[in-house]
Amino acid sequence: MPTHSGRITRQIAAVGALLLSATTAAALLPTAAFAAEADSVSTHSGATTEQERSRIDTYWTPTRMKLAGALVPEITPVPADDDTPDDPRPLPADTLDPGAVWTHGGAVTKSIGRLFFTFSDGYDGSCTATVVNSANRSTVISAAHCLRTVGAPATDSTWNHNLYFVPGYRNGTKPLGGFTIRTVATSSRWDADPAHTTPDDVALAGYDTGILVANPAAGGRRIADVTGSQRIAFTKPVKDEFIHTFGYPKDRLNDPSAKYAGSRMIHCAGPATPAPKAPLLWGEPCDMSHGASGGPHLAQFDTRTGVGTVVGVTSTTDGLAGGPANTLYATRLGDSAHRLYTWAQTRAA
């Protein structure tokens, strides 16, 4: 078992941007070296056998899911359930929201969920992911840094393990079941030598998108047939376009100022603006923390139906990308993300 300090170092490296301080962030800029070689797709196999699927499904107990992301899980208390009452009334359109439990139902409560994984040192973490429209009805999108750190893709320790997606996660429950992951893909930019490149460099350069192909449910149904899906688009950002963001942030549970415990899905909404230190990233006012990584940034979101178009995934905060305090930035989906999405369509679950 690794030491706590060793584990914290690895977690910061793996989920980088959302844990870095503003002081550290000031020294980081997107590297120009990425332009030297073509961007391609790097892949990694997940649960490909029934035995492995069963093992992972058993691994993610309610308590383990609640504690995922705790810096010291051995002594961290299990967080209390969030019993904020639901509100069936639709949220008025274009309502600014800096961060609150989503209580208004709709398609987002099924197509978005918490993505769990185990770091190579054996500790558990979590991010957010979304089921999107796809030919294989099995495609899920998240952030690349939720899937791996930098390094050779053939090196197993550069990838996270025990990947498990729980759509509609709520207080340790699996309302629609849990889905193991058959295969994942990121941009080849993450294959960089860790001696010269960090996950933050790759994220700031606009390559922090990850694609997952989910295994079918126990009864054979593909994930989109169980959860529904969100639209997806690979378009240029528009300044001040009103964007809705969702995620499962999780603050340090031993911090008395902690606001989020990963128990419920959180919503933010506001006009999109580019990041001063990373103009390829665009963000909105939002106070979500790590755990929200990979969550969708939705354009043209209908608050009555809960359906929108995924145009980006959460990558970092103002601490790394600059801008006003409490701004949550997305890797916007462009050519690199489109390449990953196209690759996924050829992979049957």
C-alpha cells in the first residue's frame, strides 16, 4: 500500500488542473511542441470478459463509490446523503447558476453520471461523464485526464483501471445500474514523455477529451437504450453563448468548508468566455471542484426536457486557466475530439 503522500502526488498528477494552485498554474503554458506531429488516437482495453465485468461491478459498492476521491479513504468518514428535495418545475431559461444541486429532472438525470476508476497505485477516484448520440449507442464522453496520465500508451500504469460508469448516480445508488467499459481512447498527445510534458500542458493545449465505449447492461441492452443520450457537436465556440454545465464535484471531506461530497449532480449556467491563459478552453461562472472533470458543457439546453448539445467537457478551473474566480473551463470539442468520436463508432460494445 502506498504512503498517503505518494498517493496524493499521483492523484494531483492524474487529475492535474483541478487540484493545482494559482501559483503553480502561472508557470504553465500550452506547449508548442504538439504542433510538430500529427494528432492520432491512442486506445486501451478495459473489461472485455464476463469475469472482469463481474469483478468490477462487485468492486464498486455503495461505500466505495461514496469514498472515491477521498485523499485518505482509510480515515475519511462516509459522506452523508444529500436530501435536497426535487423540484418538478422547469428552471427558467437563461437563469444564471454558480453551482447548485440539479433538482429539475429531465434527460440529464439519466444520460449524465459519475465515472469511477482506480489509479495505478490502488486508490480510487471519480469524474463525470455523459452518454452521447452515437451509431453504436454505446459512446460515453469525459475528460482524458480522467482516463490516464501522460506516457507511453502501451504502459499499463499510465491508464486508470476499474472504470465504471453510473448514470444518474445519487447518494451511493445506481438508479439505472452500473456499466463497465470495454475500451477507451484519448488523443495521442497524452503519449508524451512525462519528463518533458505534464497532463496540464496537454489539457491547456486543448486535448483533454476522452471517449469510452460502454459494455451492455446485464440484460444485453446498450447504454443509450437504457439512459437516453445527449446531442454532440464539434463547432467553434461563440462568445457569451449561454452554456449549462453538469458534474459531480467532490471537495475534501475533512475540510470544514467543503460544499460538495459527490452525492448529487450539480448544475451551473452562464455565458461562455475564453480562458486568458488558455484561449482554447472556454468556461462559465461555476464553483465546482475536482470530480466535476469530464462533465458536459451543453449548448442549446432545454430546461424543460433536460436535453442539450455537448460542446465541451470540464477540464480545469480559473486556478490553471486564469479568468475570474470560480470559473469552470471546458475542452471544447473540435477536430481532435471528432477523431475520437469517429473511432468509437466503429467499436461495437
